Amino acid sequence: MEDALASERFLREREAYLEAVVSENFSALNLTRKQYEAGRIDLLSVLVIQNRWIASQISLLNVKDLGLIERVNLQLALGGSFEEPPAEPGS
């Protein structure tokens, strides 16, 4: 259980880091697009930055996915389930 809690903390920290990376890459993409529109750089440079932004988004989604899987595993390890409780009589 301690490992699961430590893993969740690590994933939250990683998620925060990747959110910052996605934001920075998006800002870089916007700047690169403006430079392209002004004729200062070529299209390949824009595409490279766009690829970096997309890759960072994928990494962020993967970490969020791992976090959800960890929570499900922790719930199950603690004896929980995801079945609906039986309806109470008279409801």
C-alpha cells in the first residue's frame, strides 16, 4: 500500500511537470507559427515544434492514465469494488 501511495505522489509530480512542458511547447509553437508567417523560418521548423508539443501531450495523457490505473488498483487492494451496492428494500 505504501508503494501505491508513493507511486501516486510520483505520478502527480510527473503530471504537474508535464503540464508545464505542454504549456511551454504550446507557447513555442505559437511563436514558431508567427515566425513562419513573417517568413523568418521554414515550415519544417514549425512541424518539429508541433511534433514536440504533440509528444508532450501524449506523455501527459499516459501519466494521467497510469494515475487512474493506480487508483483502481489501490481501491481493489483495499478490498473495494466497483459494483453497485444492492438496492435497499422500499427504495
